[in-house]
Amino acid sequence: MADIVLYDEAGEPVTYENVETLTTDTPTEGETVTFTLGEVMDNLKVELNLADGDQTVTVPEGKLLKNLIIKKPDTLLAENIVSPIEIAGVKGIFYDEMKQFIEGNITITNKNASFVASRCFYSNSNIYLVNLRNCQSVYSQAFQRCSKLMFTVFPKCEMVDYYGFFGCASMVSASFPECKTIGQAGFGGCYKLESAYFPKVSFLAERAFENCYTLEKFDFTPVTSMPGSFAFAKCSALKEVYAPNLMTSSGYWRAYGAFLSCSVLSRVYMPKLSYTCTSMFQSCPNLEQVSLPMCISIASSMFRACSKLVSLYLFNSSVPNMPYSYSYVFLGTPIEGAGSGRIYVKESMYSAYVSARGFTAYSSKIVALTDEEIAALDHWWEEKT
């Protein structure tokens, strides 16, 4: 059994114990070989079979210097890999520089690249993990349909362009602590995405996270602009939306169905939102409570087919405008007909609501609350602050 000594980016040795080694020179099995990646000779092929499973790391013929390709990383942890692919000195990553590595399952790291070019890894079915610590921009379709990509770490990335990671069906984790903008369908179709860390994102374009079926929570705190059409549509594990800083932006009227068909979404709090968008929460069958205290305009079909909506809180000092097709706003909810749904308003605004166009049809469902009663409500959102 051989000891293979590699060196990490800081020059510190990393040793893999109990490794069988084969090279093109066909040494005796069990021979001890020690090398740094920079000293590996051309045309030398090294395979490392880790003792704890059928996992192989390969340095391919003629493409060595600081490059490793991971062939079977199904259970191989990222922290056990030393600079799997490192292109020293480049300022960006382009397809022409990377196409030589398009074989086997691979992990990509690069300490120098400030961007990943458009379509760089488009439809690559081999990438497993991406860790680009100085990358600031991921351009359009850079990782689109990378079907095996599971983990992404971009500690300095500020922008993901349209379709940047669209269709990465195996992705479970995305960490972008500096990202401020996500373009159209940036992470759409990432069906297995469970953890999305975007603590500074303020702009979410249309379909940004559409069809992320396993995304249970998202920090909307930094989001200030209305999410684009279908931004979180069919996020069927999303349980609540706490968006304390979300304000209406120009072009809000073009947005449609931002949270359409979020099947387990149960409560929403948007204290600064003034204008809503068409079908914003349509077909959210478990939505029970919505608080829009500053809302001044309710869009068509906003709550349509929300079959469990029992509490809508509207505490503004003016009655929100209702669309001409106001009958669709609450169609299929307990607020219409003989259902148990209620619209809660300030006591001082009750008379204005029951006589306002679009609300008169629901006058029996409008409930006036005193300031004391409002203060006594279940302010679940306070747990978030």
C-alpha cells in the first residue's frame, strides 16, 4: 500500500493513507510514491483507489499540472479533495480552457477566476461540486443542465445571470453570501435544492427558483424588489414567506404568479408591500394567513384557489384598490360565499371597506379590530427579528 502525498493551495502536505497506486511505468503494487502536483511528469497517469470505497481520483495523460479529475465521487466528501481542477493565473473560466476536463465526475476549484463565461459548462453531466472563492459573476447558462452538480460555493459572487444554474437537477446546496442579483431562471428547475444561502440578494428575476420542489425556506429579508413572474412558482416545500423589506418596484405590473402553486405555503408577511401582482398566491391550497398592512392595490386572481385562506390582514389607512375582475381575487377561498374566511381591518376603516368597490361583496366577511386587538394577534413574524 502506498502513501500519496499531495500539497494544498497553501503548500501544506495532505496525505492519503492506504492507497494502491498504478502508473504508466507500471511500478510494483504497494510501492510508495510521494509527489507534489507541480512535479508530476508529463504522460504519467496516477489512480488513487481510496480504501473506504470504490472511489477513484485520476490525473489524465498529458493534462497534469495541478489538475485532478474525480471519476466516482458519489460518497467522496469535498473536504477530502485537494484542488481537483486548478487553472493557475487565469482571470476567468472559459469552455476552451476547460473542455479537456470534460470526462469523469469532476470537482472544480479556482482561486483566481473572477467570472465564469456564458455556457462554459453547459449541459456537462460530470461536474459534482464547484468552489470558486473569488468568482464575482456567473454568466448566462454557465452551469445550465449540469445534471450531477450537487454543491456550489461562491463566497464572493455578486451576480448569477439568466439560466446560470437552470436545470441542475441534483443540486442540494447553493451558497452565495454576497450575491445581490439572480437573473431569469437562475436556479429554476433545481428540483432537489434544499439549502439556498443568499443573505444579500435584493433582486430576483422571473422564474429565479421556479420548480425547486424541495426548497423549504428562503431568507427574503434582503429582498426589496418584487420577485419576477413565477420566481418561486411550484416551490412545493416552501412553508412561509417573511419579507419585511419587500417594496413594490417599477414594472411590478408585469410580474405574474410569483408564488403560484406553492402547495404547502401557509403564511405570508409583507409589511412594506404596496402593490401586488396578478395571481401572486394563486393555487396555494394550504395558505391560511396573509398580512399586508401597507397594501394599497390588490391584483386580479391574487388568492384564487387558496382553499384554506381564513385570515387576510389589511391595516392600511386607505382601502386598497380592487381590480375590475375582483370576483376572481377570492374565487375558491373561504372568504367568498359561506366560507369561514375573514378580512381584518382597522376599526377606523371598517365603514370605508364595506362600502368600497370590490369589497362590498364581502362585507359580511370584513371584521373591524381595535388597536388592542391588533396588538394581541399572533405576530408569528416577530420570531424572525
